[in-house]
Amino acid sequence: MGLKVCLILDGATLEEDLQLWERWRPWVDLVELRADCLQRCEWDQLGHWPLLGQVPCILTLRRREDGGHWSGSEDDYTAFYLSRTGEGWDWWDLDEQARLPPQAIQDFRARGGRVLRSIHAMDGWQSDAVPRLLDLARGADAVKYAVWIRTAADLGKLFELSEDLAEVPRVVIGMGPYGFPSRILGRALGSLWTYALPREGVGPLGQIDPRTLKTVLRVHRWEVTHPVFGVAGDPALHSKGPWVHNLGFERLGLDAIYLPFPTDDLEATLQLRRWIRLRGLSVTVPHKEAAATLAWYADATTRACGSANTLVASGEGWVAHNTDVTGFLRPLLQQWGVESLIGKRITVLGAGGAARAVVWALVDRGAEVLVLARREERAKALAEALGARWGHLGPDALPFLREHADAIVQATSAGMGDQLGVDPLEFYAWEGRELAYELVYNPPITRFLERAKAAGCPIIGGWEMFREQALEQFELFTGQEYPQPFPEFEG
Ligand code: NAP
């Protein structure tokens, strides 16, 4: 029995909640009706909801200080639940402050209702959480601990807390990006269910929609004994890795899961092996260099370029690989139909982690490389270390750029996210002969590529490199080839 998915119904009216339920029902096992989100006039009709009887339902009145919308008095809180003892709710979520008369709770339970006592630690980790939860557990059917995870190291504390609550039925949730894995790996935390938002995208506390939970991340199929893979980065929730790798597992019938591990501390994330069978990680910004040093063995490419994008568990430690290098080179070599880049003069924009792998790959194949970055000193440091030339990314570099324009590689983070539409090479007039190679894959056509294409230049988009590095990673993770076809990019 896998992890259940509880849909949060946070509509302003019961009609809206009903529509949300209808929309998401194929992927939902129970719902939480958030009375604090409803207009007050809707409360009169609340009692009809359990009569629908379509799905188990939790009734919750969340206070403002716990991340909800309700700010009434303690008496009002009590009165709200007291007036509903006869209504047939499956669960009441009562927070730590709640002081309902024991008789009311007995009446509610006598009708088959169950009581969840919850703590919401919006300010982060609380050292007295375990005794407080154990205290709440007396007289409750389950407890819930939802805590804001401020640093990836605090995620491990959630697993420790779960060990201390081993005998108590519970739901344990890490809020915020660094807590995200707890929403997926609930089985390892002993959680009865995980919460989902009734809309696409990532909610303010890190919740996602139930369809993604079940069809992409397959939370209901994952058990503690199954291997875990993921992408570690900061940020990581936007990554397409889960979609690609989980599809591969699904097609091969592998009981494994791949999920985002947003982390500010790669080492702390690796230590999650104490509680889950973490077998491999894709590593992204800003941890690629740390990944190379945390491994007990690094492959030749990683050693040479000083950064790794893949960690594979080996014994008690990790082996580091760099699939960015081959992932980047393969589309380029195919485009030109060559194996060597001797005689090619190429410009790389940017001096971050990706640029480092790219410059190393190009120099290794014999290309003459010019590195341009908006901070010239970063371009200089990278270029000097790897045997390239450098310059400032701006119109002053045009004469050198024109001499290194067999290909121009866009390896900055401009063009995506909050830099959507930004072209770091806006000052350059494409001539039509240069190959434009973009690393950003979301969106698939950036302004940089758009302008190059309009000038008649051949182009390579970021999804091609993503595909190649992911294919190699999948083999490192599973020992098997990716079951084709590789998915086309979806925004
Ligand atoms: P990073 O380490 O954060 O480096 C980003 C670089 O971009 C830095 O040099 C930064 O300069 C520069 N930059 C950011 N905005 C800029 C702007 N508006 N103009 C000029 N330079 C700008 O990131 P990374 O790991 O190198 O990744 C870079 C990009 O490659 C990302 O978009 C990433 O998604 C993509 N990537 C794609 C693949 C793939 O498979 N397709 C693989 C790896 C990376 P400062 O240092 O001055 O901030």
C-alpha cells in the first residue's frame, strides 16, 4: 500500500471545492476541506459535504499563524467543531491549541470520526517537537507535524523525528523547497498521506498537484525498499529530470523513483542514505564542484574539468561522473560530422559551472576557445585554468568574437526563468554562417537562438544536450539503456 494523496480543497465556496474535486479526483485518495478558506456564509452548508460520501474527508479550520486564513477566538474555534459532531466527517484536524471538551471528541469518534492533532512550525525546527507530539498523540488517532525546512540538513531531522514517533500514526511534512522530498518519500517517514494542491505549479509551502504526484513521481507506488534517485540543486523543483527518468523507470518496470532534492547543502542531502536507498543523483547549480570533491572516486573527465553532474552510490561512498561533457559534445560533433575540433574557433558565453564543462570539452577536442563573461575576472580564471582565451562579454569583444565564431555557445543562465527573453549577445549581428548552440532548454527557442535562426545560422537547442547527458546518466543509474523514445520537450 503506497502513500495516499490528500487534495487540499481551498476554494472560497463549496461549489468551487466541488469543481476542484471533480477536476483532480482520478489522482486523489482523500480530501482536506479547508473551512478557513471558505466564505463564512458557506459554513451553513458545510454539513452536506460528507454526505456526498465520495471520498474520505478531513475538516480543517487553519489559523492564520499556522499558515491558514482563520483568526477568530478560541471559543469560536471550539464552537465551530462542536456544532459539527453529527456531520459524518472522517477526520477532524485539531491543532495543538484546540481545547474541545473530551465528551465532544468521544461523540465524534463514536460516529466513526477520527482525530488528527497537528502542529505547524512555520518558523522552522522546534527542539521540543517530539514530546509535544507524543503528548498530543494521547487521545488522538494520528498526529501531524508540518515544519518549515530552512536548510537541507533539517530534512534529516524529520527522519529522526519519525523514528521517535515510530509507534504513533502520523503525517510528517517538511514545508518549503528544502522540505519537498518529504512530500514524496512519505512512506519512509511513516506518513499516512501527503498533501496536494488543486492547481499546477509549486505552492508557497512546496505542495504540487496530485496528477504530478501520481503520474510523474508515482508516490503511490514507491516503497521504502525501492531505490531513490533525484536531482540535487538550488533550485531543483523546475527540473525536467523527474519527468524523463521516472518515465524510463516506468517503461522498464523498475520500482524506483526520481525526485527533486532542492538543497543548500549537498553533503547533508547525501546523508539521507541513512533512511532511504539513495542510489544516484543528478547534480546541478551550485553543487557541481562540491559533487566532484565529495565523491571517493571521480572519473577522468570529472577530475580533469573539476565538476561533476552525476553521483552514483558505491559502497558507503559516491562515484562522480560528468555526463555534461559528452552530452554537450555529441550534438555538436554530429552537426559538423566530425570527431575532432582541431581548427575550429569557438566562443563560449558565461563562466559558470556549465561553461566550465563546455570549455573543457572543446579544448580537449582541439578547438581554440574564447570565453566571454560579464565579469571578466571570472572568464579569465576559467580560461586560464583550461587553456582558452578570455574577454569581457560586451561590444568591446566584437573583434575577438568575430575571430572565434565557427560556433557560439550560450552557456549563461540568461534567457530562462526571471531572465526570459534576455539575449546576452544582443550587441552581435549574426552573419548566417556561425553555429548557435544554446544550453538553456526552457524555453526551447530563446531570444539568442531566435536571432541566430533569423539570420540563417544553424542552431542547436538546449534540449539536445539535456537528452544526451540524461541518457548517459540513466545508464549510470540503472545499468540499462534508456527505453526510447526520449520524450520531446514539454514546457
Ligand atoms: P551558473 O554556474 O549559475 O552560471 C551562470 C553563468 O551565467 C554565470 O557566468 C553568470 O554570470 C552568467 N549570467 C547569468 N545571467 C547573465 C546575463 N544576463 N548576462 C551575462 N551572463 C549572465 O549556471 P550553469 O550551471 O553554468 O548553467 C548555465 C545555464 O546552462 C543554465 O541556464 C542551465 O540551465 C544551462 N544548462 C543546461 C544544460 C543542458 O543539459 N542543456 C546542462 C547544464 C546547464 P555571473 O557570474 O556574473 O552571475
